Amino acid sequence: MKYLVFFILTSLSIACGQVKSGENKIIDDLPFNQAEDAKAYADLVLRAIKTNRDEPVRYEFEDPSSIDKDSLDYYISMYSTGIGGRNDWDFIDVYGGSEIKKETNEFDYAWLDPSGRLGIQLKIIPVGTSNGFKLGSIELRSRLDIMKSVAFPGGAISDYEKIVYDWDTDLKRKLEKAQK
């Protein structure tokens, strides 16, 4: 009898939203709570997006209940496929690839198509907290007709935002690496 009561009470608490399954869960390859700095945190968010894991991303937002679960799932699936579906696109970590590191709380990532044109870009904006970091916002931008650009939280955004990056130096480094 006491097991039945326990089962009923547990079921009710879950149904009423008192137990949130993913909110405090630690995922081995996504240790958000162990990120040393904002860049490391943004890289973990990028890993979650690339591996199509919307729930861990949603629970990293400052207010997860304000993020539409279905919409986030839809866009993370779409961008995960766009990012990982082609191996002939060049990945650019704008902050990581810059020779001069400027203090920033915004981290841009870009994918160039085989002809060198910017196809997809992500901006991840972490927010420092007393316990580490939370996710302030994500901007998913695409120049591909089949992928819409969107921000979380927010909604539809422009397909283009200028990225401040020394593209010539990056190209020079890639040519030098290819010649070795």
C-alpha cells in the first residue's frame, strides 16, 4: 500500500511540474557547470547544438520556461543537420581564430560553403552568474533558402550580421597549412 501511495504522489508531482527532469541534470560531455570561462561555456553550447540536443540547451537559458520547446527543437535539429550534414564546409571559430583576443561576451561561429561564402553563422551569448554561466541568447543565422534565421529568446532575425574577423589572415594561415 505504501508503494502505491509513493507511486501516486510521485506521478502527481511530475504531472504538476514540480519535478523538472533535465533542469539540474549533468551530462558527461556537456559539463556546463564546469566551464572555466565564457568561451568554454559557449563552446559547450555549440557542441550541444551540433549534436542536436535541444533539451540541455533549453535548460541552460536564464529562464527555460520562456523558450518554446518545440520551436527550439525544430531549429536546433535544422541547424545541427546544416552544420554537420556537409564535410566540405569550412568552420570558423571567430573568437578562437582571432590573433588578438578582445574582451567579449558574444561568441560567433561561422561555416563557409565550398566557394568560401558565408552560409551559416551562430552567435552564442553567455551570461555570468554567481554559479558560473547561463545562456543569455542564441542567434542562428543562415543564407540558405531552406533555413530561417531566428534568435532565442526573440524570434525571427535578419539573415545577415557582419562578423568582425580578419578573413585575409585566416586564408593565409590555411594556405600555409595546406603547403606543409
